[in-house]
Amino acid sequence: MPEHPGGALMRKALTAVVVLAVGGAASAFLVSRGDTSQASDQTAQAVPVNTTKVTRQTLKDTETEDGRLGFGTSSSAVNRVAGTVTFVPDSGQELRRGNTVYSIDNVPTTLLYGALPAYRRLAVGSEGTDVLQLEQNLKAMGYTGFTVDDEYTDATAEAVEEWQEDLGRDETGVVELGSVLFAPGHLRVDSVQAEEGSPLGPNQPVLTYTGTTRAVTVQLDAADQRLAKLNAAVTVGLPDGKSVAGKIQKVSTVIIPAESPDQDPETKVEVIVAVADQKAVAAWSSAAVDVTFTASERRNVLTVPVAALVALREGGFGVEVTDGTTSRYVPVKTGLFAGGQVEISGAGITAGTAVGIPK
């Protein structure tokens, strides 16, 4: 280290130690000095050969994970009564309100829309959300003469009888358990377990189904749960090299069974990503994709390359500020590390300030 101008205060050597970055920590040189003067008051060893400028930008800490483009999570349609399977749809077939999902003993189970699954027999005197769902569907299918509320009245029963007549069923005015399947919207048959003509006992799966909107499923390690922020924006990289915007729609914890007795089950965080631009993903019913999550973001901050940081003897970090003829070390406060850049702030540090990059 050359002597400080105007005295022999700086006669001891400067020691530089490289500290490697691991998991976002800083790469920096350790600047050690023989006196107790503040680093910001000291002239650097020499004007740095390599320099860069402080820039103002938005920093994003991102991570990319493997995902699967499909139709989201699947649900099972379970038979409620014993009988012979007389109809099942094809895999990939889309069904809408009023369509037959499957038939047992030639009695159809009809798709209706609703968030609450069917769980009981509905008749005059029944009250609840499932009654409201039923009446909303009856109205949507054109049946009238009743009040849409959560009470199953004689008027509701009359509308049900009309509906049953149109379906060719016995006109009982009662909705038996198993005669309807409530789903959030129109659905897509994912796979079919039951075969036409085969006997099927109660509570046996007939088929699995999903929604009809393509979505991306990602399974994160439990340690990466911080990435799974509901409604957060993500970027989905498609097989053709293009990217589309996505939003985290659902987050849940799933247990992956062990593959062998000497292994433990794994806990995963399952993330469902909604894709707004369905046309962009229409070419694939299933595909491997890359999903880029933003773990954190800092807008409109001052940044330098991580390599510009030096670790000061007094503690903390600094940068070597130069005007082209002289240079000095200025302490800085660090913020987000991302993409090889680091957020900094400090006295006199502004956008355009020239700083050295140690060799």
C-alpha cells in the first residue's frame, strides 16, 4: 500500500482475501489496515484498473423449477350404489352442466356445477348450500316456478320432477345421493377406471377428472416453500422456447410415499400455476416446462456487481470509489443479492458513481 498523502500513516501492508459466494452471500476482498482510521478516509492502494458504474434498477431474486403442464389436480368420481356400469365417457372428453358423467344400471349421474360435493339425499325439507347449488343449476337449465335459496320446497320438487322427466328418469321429485356430481365447472375426463358391463360396488372409483383449463403443477421441496406465495406472478418456459405469464393459484402440502421400505416418505409443496393465455399452451395436453419464481424483489435500487464489494476490517462491506485519478474505500450497506448484482447504499453513492472491481 503506498503511503497516505501527507504522512506515513499507511506503512503496513494491505491484505486481500477472497471470500467466495455461497447461496447468495457476497464475494468480496477483505481490506485490512494497520491503523484505526476509517476506510472511507483512506486512499486505496492504486486507481483500479477494472471499474464499473453504480446503476439504478429493479433486482429480482429468482429460482427456476421443473413443472408439468396439464390440467391441474385431478378428482375422483366415486360410485354410490352397487350395480353394473352401463356407460362411461372417453378419456379426454369434456363434459358440461347437464351431461351424463357415467351410468349405473342405466341410471345416469349428471354433472351439475357447485363447489360443495354431493353428500346426501335431497328432498322436501332439506336445507343447506347443496340445495342452493341444485336450485341454481335448475334455473340455469331453464326450470322455473321456485325460489332460488337454500330450502328444498314443494316448488323445488316440482321442478326436479320436470327435470327427471326430461332425463327419462322416474319422476320422484327427490335427488338421490349418486344421481348428481357437483364440480366447480365443466370438466375433462382424465382417466377411466370402470369398464362398461362390469359390476361395481359402492364407493368404488369410476373415473378421474380435472378442469378444462390448462395449468402447471410444480412440486417444491419443503425448504423452498418461501417461493410458493399465493397469487404471486411466475414465468412459464414452454417446450417451444417461448414464455408465458402465470399466477400461483393454489398451494398445498402433499406426501410422496416411499418407494422402498428403507426410505422415508417425502413432504412436498405442490403449487398449481394458472396460465391466462390459454392459446399459447393449447398445443400441449401434457408437457414438461420450466417455472421461474420470484423469491424477492427490490425496485429502483442502486446496484453494483457482487465482485465490486470489499470486506472492511472495521466490519461490513465497502466499495472502492474512484474519480479516475484517486480512489477511496466507502462503507456501504448491502441489501438483496440477485443475478450477480447486489443492492447497496452509502454516503455519496449515486447512480453513475465509478467503483473498482478487484482483480
